[in-house]
Amino acid sequence: MENDEKLQKVLAREGVGSRREMERVIAAGRVEVNGKVAQLGDRVSMSDRVVVDGRRLKLTPPESTPIRVLLYNKPEGEICSRSDPEGRKTVYERLPEIKGERWISVGRLDFNTSGLLLFTNDGELANKLMHPSSMIDREYLVRVQGDVDDDMKKRLKEGVLLDDGKARFTDIVDGSGDGSNAWFYCVVMEGRNREVRRLWESQGVKVSRLKRVRYGNIFIPSHVRVGQWIELNYREVKELCLTAGVEPPKPSPTSRQKDQERERQVQRLRAKGPRRKN
């Protein structure tokens, strides 16, 4: 079939979810292509009729769907799910609406973890950014209760065995404070569940505060306060795509318009005053 693509890739690009999630959805029999239940490995073109959970998708060619990325400065006390049976606030409540698509979270942060969280409308980019093979740094600022010495830091950088396998920090740098309540910057290259906390706790110390400050080449700008978001500009999206090994978008009138909107948003955020500490 000419100009066809893998079904899970098309679904991810349409913002239904990450490519990995779409593989599970297809395997569960929740997708139909031209009236037949789809199978993993199916390929589709723009002329095919694709239905997910009874809803038909309007397929768009890759070049007509611009890649968008949001940076959100997550506060503690929000969950990274679209809804919560317990009624807790979710990270999606503060994000802007995106017509005909949905925001896909690039990884997650725990309920009690704050800091940088990325969202994109492109499932392929989200999948590549999260996948361990991409080897992308995640840097955290952590406050540790307990005595931390050089031997402990050496063990954590060499690797310790956790419940789900060996893990390690690629770097640990002293921050502020000293004694038994000090801050450290630490870097991991995987996004395992509670990995940073579990690494420190494996050494008999406790994490009292945890904030992600960097994902790859993306840092939290000083003008984006806790609970606020900002859309990345074309240059930042391009660099993020190159980091993840995804074909970067080409500049267009739309991208230039988005960059202008970004500058106006930056001015508004800066006008609201200094950033509140979290």
C-alpha cells in the first residue's frame, strides 16, 4: 500500500495516546479499520476508516499536524492521570485545550514530586522521549534526611539493586545545606516508578522533597512559576526532536505565529511577578 504507516504510529500521532499505549489498545481489540478488528502490525493510509472505542478518527497527514510541546511546572499534590476516583487534582486541569487532539504526558511525576513535566500532541515524540534506549537525562533537586557521605554517593553512582533491577545515578552534585538535611542534584537516565526516591532509600536515608528541574536539554524557565505552563518555541521543539531521534518539524508560518504567541505569554508570566518557591 502506497504511503501507508503502522496503525499504532498513526493513532499516536492523532493524540489518542503514546505508541506503546496504542499497541495495547489494538491488542485488546478496541480498534477497527474499514469495519474489521485491527491487529498488531496492520498498516493504514489516510483513506482508511479508523475507529477507536466506537469513535471514528479524522486522519491527518504527518506534515499537516505540527508538533507541539508544553512545559508544566507541576506542584506537589497533583496526579498525572486524567481523572482520579478520589477527586484529587490532576495535571491536566491547568493545561490549555487542544482542538481535535489531546495532550500526552512525557512520563509521570509522583503525587508528592514537583517540577518539570512535558506534554506533547505527538505520540511518537512522547514514546521516544520516554524510552530507555534514548538515554535522556532527567535531573532532580532532592532534599535528603540522613547522613550522606562520599561512600554512599559512590555506591549510588556505581549502581544498586532495586526490586525491578539495577539502577544508578549518573551524577550527584552537592546543593545547599549540610549535615543530615542537605540538598543534592542527581541525574537518572530512565523513568522508572519512584526511581530517585527508591535509590536514596536503599541507603537508609529519606527523601523529604523532590523536584525535577531538567529533562534532556529543557530546564524550567525562571518566569514559569509553580502551577504554570508555557509552550516551547520552534527551536526548542526542534532540539527536543533531535535529542529523541525524531524527524524535527520544518519551519512554517504556523510555527512563526506560535513563537510570537510564546513571546507574548512569556511577557505575561514575567509581569505577574517573581516565582514562588516550591
